[in-house]
Amino acid sequence: MTNSTSRPRFATSFGVIATTVGSAVGLGNIWRFPYETGSNGGAAFLILYIIFVLAIGVPLICAEFIMGRSSRLNIFGAFRTLAPARGRTWAAVGCLGILAAVLILSFYAVVAGWTFEYLAESLTGHLNDFSGPGRHTAFDSFTAGPRCLFWTLIVLAANAAVLLGGVRKGIERVSNILMPILFVLLIALSVNSLFLPGASVGLSFLFRPDFSALTPAAVLSAMGQAFFSLSLGVGTMMIYASYFSSRTPLIRSALTTAALDTLVAILASIMIFPAVFSFGASPEAGPKLVFEVLPDIFAGMPAGSVAAAAFFLLLVLASITSTISMSEIVVAFLIEQWGLRRIPAVAIHTAICALLASLCALSFGPLAHVKIAGFTFFNLFDFATSNILMPIGGCLISIFVGWFIDRSVINTQLAPAPAALIRIITLTLRYIAPAAIAIIFIAGLV
């Protein structure tokens, strides 16, 4: 097991924010959040989402930060070390996080591969193939064909290349470069959308709440989106916190991460909804909003090919920063618990994910008929992680920090925050967060 004193650390405060925000910011912000907002009433959904981020998301980030920095270990080692009397039992929760990370990366790499394909089509001037009346056929043909598998493996290769650089020269350096580019692209595309003819209608949909339109399902969706957008329950924040300096203020870092993650989601909505309303598309288009509706919109825009290339580059950057954090959970485990060096650890992890991701990619084509409990491989991995493993992991992390970690550890890690604030976070982790996550879990299964 790696000695915590020799463990790598992030070099700068900017690196801390860039990596944690990069972990949280992903396709969930730019792809999933806009269609969830569009399907659930717009502004009212956004307000609920922000409330849940503050009430549940920030305390859960703090919980993972506490475990990561106090143990200076991977998720498995953190549970076993921080609860020595019950180490073997709680370490099993770490195993769930590792399993979830592998399964998430396996299907997430497929979706990330779609963004690579669309970026390539934008740069070569062929994105129009995915617009117009034939857009459904074009998308289905792509996902069922060999290019889908090709781009999936490219995503995993790019991910491995970053991981091989290590914590500072790989993860931190790449995050320091990609995150500013992501924000510049996002702001530029958002400003561009504000000048479209239907911008005022789109902004009104996004920022003028109509609470009468809210349904119980929308409330649950807002709670679930807040939870999943921050990548909680798997251990991404925990592993990154294990590389924090002892001087990094955890509560402020958690608030900054949540705020910037929410800002990305809002900017993505500002970017998308004015365009959707300007070109007469439906904000309730659902998951196909990005991959089938937006190509139509870009095709009708002045300089649409430039906007399309910038947008899909944005998605590529967001997907890479998320895959890195998911992978580091597993790589750190292999290094610290199995005694491997980084190169073989990355190779083993990438090989396993390449096999599983290939099954997910092929489940849209040659393996579409292969079903497990009625699910294709892609849908099974998505459902198992989003609806089962992540909620269970998040709930157990909350309970573990709220009830089982020594109070002195929490107070030390969250210092110099006021005692009253630490008390609020602790009570949230004990009672509010587990109850909220249990609701998400039950709703997801139902």
C-alpha cells in the first residue's frame, strides 16, 4: 500500500478546482441537463435543481472530500482505514464504487464516442448527414456500424494517455488546459445564442418559473439530476481529495465545485434553448436533443458549421475530463492495493473497459438481440449504475461519514469552518441526504 506521505499531490489551488470541476462537469451537464430541464418545465426545474445541489450535493461532496484527504487512499482503502473495527464490511462499499466506475466508463465511453464522431463530421462538413428528414436513420446507422466501436476505443485510448502521465503531469495538467477551453467555448456559444431571433422566448422558458407545471416526477428528476451531475456516490471526489494539499479548504472547494458545475449546466441551457425556440424545435425532445435536433438547428444557422464544431468540441472536452476521474478510482486501487505500477494498472483497467465498452457499443448493432433481464449491455450498465450502484454508494458514504467516522476527523478536515456549519453538514449527512437518496433509489427502480 502506498505511504500517504509519498503520495502525489495536486500542485496548485487552480489544479484542485480544475480537476474536481472537470470530474463533475460532463455530458450530464451539457447533454442531460438541458433535456431534463426541457422535459420538466424549464425555470421551476432549474430552481429545484439548485436547491438540491446546495442541500444535498455540497454536503455529499464534503463527505467524499473528508474521506479522501483524511485517509490519503483509494476508495477501498479509505473505507477500511477510517473504520478499522468494521473495515472489512465497509471496504465492500469501496468495491461497489470501483465496480460502478468500471461500468459507468464502459457505457459512457460509447456516448463520448458519439461526440467524437459528431466533431469529426462537423470539421469535415458532413454534419448535414445527421440533419433533415433522414437524421434518425443516419444516427441509427452510425451507432449500429463499426465507427461507433472505433470512436469508443479512441476515447479509451485518449483517456489512458492522460492517466499514464500521473497525477500532476497527466490529470492536473490536462484539466488545467481543458477546463478553461471548455468555459471559453461555452460562454462564446451562449453569447452567440443570445443574438438568435427566438432568444427571448428561450430565456423566458429557462428563467421565468411556472411552478404550476411541476409534477412529482419533475421534483424527483431535479433531485436525481443534482446527485448524478456532481458524479457522487462512486468516489471520484474522494480519490481527487486524496491528492489535495492539507491546506485546501474543503467546504469552500465543495461550494466552488458545485457552483461551477451548476454554472456549466445553466450556460449549456442558455446555449441550447434560444436556438431550440428560434428554429421551432421542441424543448421536450429528450435525450435526442443534442444528437438529432441540434444538427438540424446548426444546419439552418449562419456559420452553423463553425458553431457545430465548437459545440461538439465542447462535448468532447467535457466527456474526457469525466472519464479521467472515473478511471483514476480504479487505477489508484490497483496501484495501492495490488502493488502495481501506474503503467500496468492503466493497461489492465483500459483492457477491461475496452472489452465491456465494446459490448455496449455493439449492443446498438450486432449484439442488439442479446438481452439480460430485458436490457441490452448498454442499457443494463446505464440502469445498474445510475439507478442502483450510485444511489446505494452515495447513501452509504453519507451514512458512513455522518455516523461512523470519528467526529474529530470531520472537525479537523472541515476546519476552519464555523462549528455551526460543520454541525449542519453532519446532520445533513446523517438524516437528510440518506432519506433523499433513498427516494431517488426507489423512484429509479419504480
